[in-house]
Amino acid sequence: MSVGRSERWIPAAAVLLLAIVLATGCAASVKKEKKETVRIGVTLYDQYDTFISELMNCFSEQVQEKQNSLGVMISLEVMDAAGSQSTQNDQVKTLIEKGCDVICVNLVDRTEPTTITDMAEKAGVPIIFFNRELVAEDLERWDRLYYVGADAFQSGTMQGELAAAAFQSLKGADKNGDGICQYVVLEGEPGHQDATVRTELSTQALIDQGLELEKLGYAIANWNRAQAQTKFAQTLTQYKDRIELVLANNDDMALGAIDALKAAGISREDWPIIVGIDGTAVGLAAVENKEMYGTIYNDKEGQAEAMMNLASALALGESLDDLKIKDGHYIRLDYKTITAVGEASDSGDFLVTR
Ligand code: BGC
């Protein structure tokens, strides 16, 4: 039987096709296509929060550095949920639709991450939660959910130890000389992991350092300077010069207390000891000029860097082995205690005491 022209052509074409498939297939397995652009989406609980806006400035710097070091274009889109969880859910949906490789979420309501995690898992887009910590069970629902932040327990204990050292060493700290530390707490947002834990642990540390305590006042000021000023002004009216220590859950609220002391015309030597947490630019300035005794530095640079390293590794499909991820989900940065250098120094440097 003779072989027709078209029948001879078919095996030749098949061989050619197979060669092409093998060649391209081989190339793909040897050299993975390099991603040219990494898309990172971010949604913030409130872009006007002092600490969060400083953290985001650090993150933007990290984006620049990473672009330079990796030679990859990084497109960053930042959205503000302005305190609404449903707005944030919509933003995550939009960021997924826009093709983000990874999304960083500063949750509005840390008890409500499910809508976001369900959408992300369905779309296969990893999520890095930061600063506002969700409960472990929620984070463990999918292996591509992460949390970057600091340890609230550590900050509370360090603040209490700092305050105890100040109360025990500063002349006239015990204003009425009764051997008891009369104090006021300015607390952050209810339900935030950092608020309750900082309050509890800082007072516990004061007790552990041997101080006897009397709580004069307690006010929730939602991390906010203006609210803290208003609330502390009321406490001042009630207790006048009896307050010996102000434990503020963050620097902004410590600054609110300072604003109230100034507005009430109370002279500087009659101010209570004031301690904050964060080490924001305004907070550090207040430590430097000795209005605030000290603060506990919330390492925004470290957190921004950890977020960036994790985001780029996830987006590029690289190994996460060097990122110090604990329990498969967590990266935590340490706090540092900060006071001004020496009582007489005006150098503007800071002494990291721990
Ligand atoms: C910071 C606060 C900030 C809050 C926002 C805390 O860790 O200390 O200053 O307002 O996070 O979630």
C-alpha cells in the first residue's frame, strides 16, 4: 500500500510539534519565568493613627529598597478603611480583583477576619495581618495567613519596670510621701490586644518591683491624643496634684495628658511621671525635652522590614526559611526601653536601656 502525501506529512508535523512542546516545557522547568512586577495591597484601620502612619512611611521606604535590591518593580496600593470593617472587606475584594500578589491587612475589628480570609483563600492570595492581632484560631485557618507585630505582654512589663525605676529614683516622685504610688491609666481602644495587656502587665510589673499602688483614675482614650487630653483634664480637676504617675498605653495618649497639664497651667515640677509606648517622632521629642520620662519603642522599622521581606518572598514564591516565622504564622519584633540620656544632658541622644 502506498503512503499518500498527507499521511507522510502528519507524522512529520507531529514530531515537530512534540519537539516544540518538549523544548518550551523543558525551558520552563529549568528557568522559572521572572516576575517583573510584584503587586502589594495594603488596607489600614485608620490612616491618621500616628503609629500606623509612621509604620507605613517605613514600609514605603522598604518598598524602594526592595525594588533596588531585587531589580523588580513593586507596585504598592494603600487604602484606608477609616474604622469600618465592611469597608475594609470591600477593599480586600478590590485588591484581589486588581491582581495583588499579597495583601497586608491592619484589621479594623480583630475579631472579624473571616470574610477577608475566606476571600483570600478562595483567590489563593496570601494575607499578612499586622499590628492588630487576630486570635490564633483565625490565623491558623489557612497556612498562607501571617501576622507581623510586637508582643503586647513585653511592652506592658517593660513600661511598668521603667515607671517603677522612675518612681523609686526620682526625687519628689512620691509627692505626698505616703510611700504609695498614686497613678492614672490612659487606655487604648477596647478589645485591642495591646490595650488591656499593656495596662495589666505594667501595673503587675510595678507591684513586682515592690511598689504599693493606688489607682486614682482610669480612662479609655482610644489611642487618641485629643481624647486623652479631655479625659485627663477631668481627672486633673478631680485629683489635682495627687497624681504621681501616668501610665499611657501609647505615646499619643501620654502627650494628651501633657497637653492637659499645660492647659491647666500646672507648673512643670508638679507634673506626675508620665510614661508612654511607641517612640513616635512626637513621643521621642517629648522624652528628649523631659516632658515624658520615657517610652517603650515599638519597632516600626523592624516591623516594616519583616512585612516587606515576607510580602516579596510570598509574591515571588521564594523560600520563607530565613524569615524567623514562628509556629508557621508569626513574626514578632522586640520592644526597647527609651529614656533621655542622663538627667542633665541636652544632647538629644537616647539611651536604650534594654
Ligand atoms: C500602638 C498604638 C496604635 C495602635 C493601632 C498600637 O500597637 O501602640 O499607638 O494606635 O497600635 O492599632
